[in-house]
Amino acid sequence: MIDRETVRNHYKRYRKGGLSALQKSEVGSSESFLNELQRQALDQHLHKNLYLTAKEIAHYV
């Protein structure tokens, strides 16, 4: 469900800067409202449950 241009852009970023380049946000972002314990719980939940959109994840959170 990702278009070819998005894949191409991610690949270019990876080739240029490695994994750390992919982990950086291309657009401005804000501080998380979740604390470390909440982030860990969300990470575990997402490993067990598949969501197709960020909106679905936001609704869960």
C-alpha cells in the first residue's frame, strides 16, 4: 500500500545515510505525549496487532 516513489525515496535516504537517516523525520515533529512505559506498551501492542493506517493507531492510543 506504499507507492513506488515512496519506496524509492526511502531507499535513497537509506543509501545516503543508513538506518539513522530513515529514523529521522523528514517533516517537523513534536515531542511525544507518551512516557517511556507507555511507549514500550504501545511497541508491544503493535508487534501483536496490525494496523493499516496511522489514524487507526492514533485511535487506539
